[in-house]
Amino acid sequence: MTIFSTFALAEQHALVTGATGGIGAETAKVLAGMGAAITISGRRRQKLNALKQEIEQQVPDASIYVHAADLTNAEQRDELCAAAKDELGPISILVNSAGVSGGSVVERLTQDDMERIMHINYTSTVLLTQQVYRQMKEKGHGAIINVASLSGLRGTYGNTAYAASKFALIGFTHSFALEAIEHHVRVNAVCPGYVETDMALEAIRRKAAHSRTSFEHQMTKAKESIPSGHFTSPQDVANTIAFLASAAADNIIGESVKISGGSVLR
């Protein structure tokens, strides 16, 4: 359910990657509720089809295109961009929500783990953005929102590879925003703290295992670190993304918007 006007994104075409995850799925729902045509992408076609049906139940007249793709594969990135444009027209909103977690202290990091996390969270995101940006330049406007993380603004224990990939994504966001605005394309990032998703729960399980405490203890500790006292919901993140995609954020450029319940204040 969206808190925004059902016509706020009329005649816009949004591509949402990582749409099988909590943040990506909620974002697709909110943008569709604002009137945008939506291309949803992820690796698992069955989950994408289920999401399409869910959106169509909530927004009966929604235009939804499903395209499963592995974004680390150059050929599949090309196919996604071309097929989405053919199906729903040039892309004017891009939400880069695809990503993976992965934690380890430096002593135990492997090159394979580092390269995998960086490739998914940073490199493939940049290369996909490059392709979509060309469509936006031709159209003369656009909005790109990168889903980064609070870990991309400050380091967290045992999370070096993931944090490094998100630091890189934020650096890309800030630099690219200066280029893109010349062509009326706005680039921003959102930086959630703990979000109620499987990815966050897995991170808490890893911390519990490393500290040899129970999952419940680590969950309580995580919530106590948040001034608001509770995790961010995927809907909270989706609403922020929707705002950044809308004309209401017309002069917000190159920002990293924190959604953390005040975690950065402690």
C-alpha cells in the first residue's frame, strides 16, 4: 500500500532489481501503486511471478513485466535492458536493490568471497546502471536509487567485504550524480540499518555464532542499539525510495539517505 498519489509516477517505467528480496519486492509494490509501469528482475522466476500476481491484486491496472536475470552475466544484463525497453518503453527509474550479504573477520576472508560480494553489490550494479543511463539520457530525465547500507557509511565488525562493497557503491553514487544531473538524471542512495529481511536475520545469526551467544541474545542486543527500539521495515525503505524517485525530490542529488531508527546517533 502506497502513501503517495496513485498518479505521482504515471507514464514512468521503473526497473527494480533484486525484486525477490524484501526491499525490492516492497519497492515494486509502492511504485506500481504510484502509477509506474514496472519491470521486476531477480534470479528466481517463480518468486517474480508470485510478486507480479500480488501486485496485480493490489493494483489491478498495473503494467508489470517479469524478467529473470543474473546481473553478474553481461549477456543477461543486455537482454534485461533491451527486453524491458521493448516491453514497457525506455526506463526512467532504476532501483538497484540486488545484493548479497556476507560476513567474516579479515583473517578468514577468501579472495572468492571478496570478489563475489564486490561483483554482485558493486560491479554488476555499476555496469547495469551504465546501460540504463543511456536510455535515460535519450529520454532527457530519470532517477536512479542505489540500495546501499548503513555499513557503507561506517564499518561494522566482521563485515569488511560487505561494507567495502557498499562504501564503493556510495562513492559511485556521489560521483556519478555530478555527471548525470547534467542530463537531468538524479542519482541517490538509501542506507538502511537493520531491516526486517532474511539478509538481516542471517547477519545476526553470524554475529551470534561468532560471539558464541544465542540468536535471541544477539537480536535483543541489535534492537537495543537502535534508538527507536525496532528494526526498519522493507516498507520504510520502499517509501523513501519512492520519494527519491518522485518529482518531490527534484533537487535531491547525490545523497545517501539513512534509514536506521537513529542508529547513527549512538
